[in-house]
Amino acid sequence: MILAPIGFLAEDPVTGDPTLADFGHDPWWLVLVKVVGVFVFLVVMTLFTIWYERRVVARMQVRPGPNRHGPFGLLQSLADGLKLAFKEDIMPLKADKVVFFIAPVISTVCAFTAFSIMPFGPFVSMFGTRTPLQLTDIPVAVLLVLACSGMGIYGIVLGGWASGSTYPLLGGLRSAAQLVSYEVAMGLSFVAVFMTAGTMSTSEIVNAQAQGSPVNLFGFEFTAPSWFFLLLLPSFIIYSISAVGETNRAPFDLPEAESELVGGFHTEYSSLKFALFFLAEYINMVTVSGLCATLFLGGWRAPTSFESFWPGINSGWWPLLWFTIKVLLLLFVFIWLRGTLPRLRYDQFMRFGWKVLIPVNLVWILTLAGIKTLQKQNIPAQEKLIYAGLAVGVILLLALLWPQKKEEPVLPIEEQVARRPEGSFPLPPMDLQVPVSPRANRLTAERETVPATSEEEV
């Protein structure tokens, strides 16, 4: 019987949960079990999310959705995956065959790797060995997710370029621009979490949200969860918006806009290669949802107030269920957005990322830094309120005095055409009339030459 040493465990002295020092000591067979467990979790979540999305959207559109294969149609995703595996694998003539094959593999491998640092729960017993319910953790674990996300976009860009076709190339270029725009905003939304938790380790960020905050509301005392989505609400909102743009989901699915680019970067893909892109997209959705639950929703912990009537709610294997429920609730928001909002125009999408999300994020980081500085200083409460009021006043004053863009009146189309500089792209004539098709002319002539028959002759 193989027993792992337990003397190395350096659990959190307050909560008794895993810390950064508890990782890197598992035997090789236990690491392999965890790797297989993460792989199975992601594949099952992908199959379930596809069914979940189709059922929820069907409910919104007042129709049944998939309900034939298995109970409640749960096996529909598995049937679709098997169908994709047996479809013909088509290789375009002008494609770069090596890159065309490697591109979906890059996206899928990066999607799986990013989930390796997600904490699923506290210490558990696996085959007699006490171990954290997490594959691994590193001092810069959150940055690993950003790195994998940045590498995964190479799969989309290379897939569009290697297809040897116009529309996939345009989809790949859109993906590159989208990554630069929204990954900057996503990375800035992490800064407030790092400042508050004092670490980039995912397990220790969860521990930082463990202790509740006592609240007295109109004489009613209760313990509010110290989750960061309450303390850092602007960062939570910005991260949620950036995550939708980062995963190419509606209404930010510009790289695969079927109304403009046929299918976007994966237009020329089929069979298992297309299935890999599909798998990577849904795994990325699960990853950003899991990261949101870890950074802002207390990770695998249930609300602290529940511990009063269920002391073991955050011990053993139960936290795996709470983590999964949080991920499914966040996935519902993805599906809700897809069934509700229309796709943005590309210039609106880019303008929103650069001119709204990033400036608001920077102002919020400076504000939070000022609040943290005031908290460390021995300043009376009245003086702190005066400083806060002055800061709010300056922000409001800037908002009122900020120069507004003058709206130009809309001119008639004839005047707009007359003002166009010489050498501009030619416009069709404004009085353009579409000619009648020759077939319609021929049918009209045939009707005129055939003599009409009266009812008496018949």
C-alpha cells in the first residue's frame, strides 16, 4: 500500500484549507488521477452545456428543444459528437496542411491546460491519501489562465490563415483584434482582486473570501459573505463583460459572424477538426465561469451564513457540488445573452472595449488604491469622508465639463454624394432601376401571343 507523507501539509491556520505550500507533493499516480478527473469534468460539462444551452434557448423561444435521445434529450450532445466523428474530413486545396491540422489542437490543449489551477474543494481523502481537491497551484496561477487564453487565440488565427480562404482569414484577424481589446480589460479586472487578497494563487484567493463580514441592518445582525463580487463590484462587472468577448460568444461573436463571414475562422473545417474548435469554445466558457466563481464568488465555498445550521457544508466532497452549481449559473448567463441580445457592430464592439471598459477599469483601480491607502493611515473617520467626497466631486466635475462630440446634421443623400472628394469609391446611380430578367420578358411575350379561349369553346 502506497502512503503519501502528511508532514508537509501547511494548511491555512484560520480556515484549515489548502494553501500554496500544500501542492507539488502528491505521488505520481495521484497526479494522474487528478488529470483524468479534470479531463472528464471538462468533457462532461461540455456535453451538458450544449444540451443545457439548447434547452434553455428553446424554452425562451417557446419550443421543446432536444428531447428524443435519452431522458430529457441528455444524450443529444453525445449523438452529435459521434456524428461529427464519422463525417468526411475535407482538406481545402490551398490550405497549409500542417498548420490546418495543428490549429484546432492548439486551441483545445490550451483550453484544457487553463483549468488545471482551478480549486474544486478543500482537503479530501483519495485512496487513503489526504490531498487538496485541486490539480496544482502556483504563485501566479491567475496569470496562467491569461497565458493559456492568449495562446489559445493562436489556434483561431492560424486556423483562419491556414484555410487558404478569404472569410476564415477575416475571422482570424478579427479574433486577434478582439483578444488584444478584451484581454487587456480582463487582466485589469484581476488587479483589484490581487490588491485585496494579496496573492495571485487561486487557492489562497479562495481562502481570502472565507471569513464573513458581520452586518447590522436595522437591528438585524447577520454574517454577509466576504465574496469579492460584493467588495469589488466594478471589477466583477468588467470581468463578466470581458469574459463574453474573450470566449467569442454572442453578442460578441464577431470572428464567426455567419451573416458576414459564412462561418468565420472555422468555415473550411469539418469532422473532428471542427469538433475540436467546438470543444475548445465550450471549455473556455467553463474555464472563465470557473475563474469567475473562484475570484469573485468564493470559489468552492457555500455562503458563510449556511454554516450555522450545516457545519460540514464546506468540508469533504460537498464543495465540488457548490462549485459546479456556481459554474452552471454563470453558464446560464452566457446562454441568456445569446438568446436575448443581437450581435454588435464591429466598430461599436472595439470602441466599447477601448473607450469604456479599460478607462473605467483604470479609474476603479486608482480609486481602490486610494481607499487602501486611507485605511492604512491613522486618519479620523470624518477626514476620510471629506477626502472621499472631494474625490467624488472631482469625478462629477470632470464628467460635467468633459467636451461632448457635436452631432452633425444628417444631410440628404444627394448632398452627401456631391460632397464626396474626387477619386472616391464609385457609388451606383441614385435612380438605379433593376432590369427585368429575360426569362420574365419571354414569359410575358408568350402569354400575349397565345389566344385566349372562351368558356363556350371549352
